[in-house]
Amino acid sequence: MNRTTLAILLSLMALILFDAMGLIIKRLSSDYGAAELSAWRNVFGLIPAGIVLWWSAEWHRTGRRVKLRQWPLAIFRGFVLTFAQFFFYLSLGLLDFATASTITYANALFMVALSVPLLGEKVGAVRWMAVVVGFVGVIMVMGPGRDSFSSAALLPLAASACYALTAVTARMMDEGAPTALINLYSSSVAAVGAFLLAMFTTGFSPLAQATDLWWILGMGFFGGSAVLLLITSVRMTEPSNLAPFSYFGIPIAFVLGWAFYGETPWGDLFPGALLIVVGGLLIIWRERRLRQASRDAGPLPAGR
């Protein structure tokens, strides 16, 4: 098995573990607030973040420094991540599992839109067309005008925008800054932010039953393991090789939602989910073409 194939398998395992974490969050949402669940998730998330940093050859090579020149930007990423998780976790308790998960795939569309003002990128007609196609799909999944439409559908959309902002701002960090250290900064700030958010919203609830402790530990274990697998896979191959497979998360979420909660939101998901996938894959295809052209013949003219 070559490195790219192994990286793809690891990224798919990460998707399954992230969905397993989401299933637990949905189960616990009836007794615990989204902010407190996010707080515990981030506390456990510090463990894999620390492990990844220690395993990072890049960090050891740069003298194991723990200070970032752009630390305000890293803190800002953690602040945004706090709200991304809060919005998504809140949506899991209000929407069908597959519906909430599918809407968050709009993050690829938001990344294209945000890259223009924040990174100064020139986005051509092909990628803008992909964004339009994807957003049409998102609107169809959200279903404004349908009897089943709920304003809660705006929550995963807000989460996807926040996740996209964390991704774009990561590209604004210094190239020499270790990725693992940036991740640790953001995870630490998100943990603190989630605790403060919990205290000012629902507070922290006592355990409804003793077995919930195991569910909370499982939530942290699945989420933390998924982060480790995802970062490992990204280091093994180019992200563009993994991006198309991330959309397997949509059918995986549908199957898990049906298996564990008996949810079958066919009418809500299709054909909107297909348009989201088409828009995302078109963006990935175009970016790969641009990178290949840049390597072969230098930068393309602006706007292409």
C-alpha cells in the first residue's frame, strides 16, 4: 500500500470517528447544553493536540519553541473555532444528523469566498460557478419554504462559515510556524472559550446518569483520535488528494443517522447534497489544475 492510499484510508477513518463523536453529541444533547459538550470535547482535544506537537519533526527541528510570532491570529482562530463547534453541536440536537452534517460541507464554498478579501486570491469564473452551484445545493438541503424547514438549519451553515474562516486564517500564518503548534494554540483557546460560553449560557449540568460519563469520555476519544488520524493523513500526501474523499462523509452520516436514530431525510438531502458535492469537487478540480499549471509554466494570468 503506497502512502497516498494509506493517507486516504486514514482520512476516511477520521470521518467515521468524527461522525461517531457527532452521534454521541446528539445523544447527550437532550440533557446537556451544546457549550458544555463543546467544553469537554476541547479539554479532551488538548491531549491529541499535545501528542501531535511532540511527534512533529518540524517542531523539534525549530528548537521546540512554544511562542508564535502571530499569536494574536492563532488566538483569533481558537475564538472562531469556539463558535464553530457551538453552532454545530447545537444543530445536532435540533436537526436530523445527516442534514446537519451535510450543510457543514458548505465550508469549501465559504473558503473560496473568504480567500478573496483575506488572502487576495484571484478567483475566476469556474470557481465562482462552483460556489453558486454548491450554495444552491445548500439552500435546497435547508429547505426554506418547505413545511419541514426550521431556522435551526442556519446553525450548521454558520458553523461551516466559521470552520472556513479557521482554515483560511491558518493559511495566513507564517510558513515556518509548525502546524501542530498552531493547532495547540487554537485548541487551548477553544477550550477556554467553550468553558466561558457554557458558563454564560446553559451552565454545567450534573450527570443525568452515571453512564453519561462514559459517553462523554467516548466523545473526547473519538474526536481526539479523529484529529490525530486527519493530521497524520495530511502529512502523508497533498491535501488535494484527500479532499475529494471528504464528501464520503455525507453518505456515511446518512447511514449512521438511519442506523442509530432511524432518520431517513431523503427529501431534505437530495438532490441538494449532490449539488454541494458537485460544487466542492469542481473547486478541488480547478485548484489542482491551477497548481499543476503553475508548476509547469509559472503563474496563470489573473482571473483565470
